[in-house]
Amino acid sequence: MGAVELVEYVARSLVDEPEAVTVGIHEDREGTVIELHVAEDDMGKVIGRNGSVAKALRTLLKVMSARQGESISLEIV
């Protein structure tokens, strides 16, 4: 499972409107950026209390990026 698929799977599992979840990817000078889009009402579920869910997702991406030898970051839009 790749990083994009992981983010999409976790996000769809958390939200009330899984059909509204979209994941985009683009490159910038610092590496790969994964953009997660969810319904406005589900934003709190993806971010979590004090950002705990977002931090956990970013930690998973750090582990994956270390294994792949590249930089991967997550933006929740």
C-alpha cells in the first residue's frame, strides 16, 4: 500500500461522508505533498482533538517516507 492509498483509506474510515474524500498529490522543492480534501463537516474528525489524528497520519507518512528515502508531507484542505 502506498502513501496516497493509506491516507485515503484512513480518511474514508473516519468520516461520515466517505464519498467526499479526495486525495491529490503534487511535488514541490521539498518533496511529495499529499493533499487530503474532505467534506467541511468531517474536517474535525480528520484533524482530531488538538490535531491528534492529523499528527498520527503525519507520523505514519514519516515512517513510510523514511523507508522509501523521500520526503512526504500531508496537507488537509
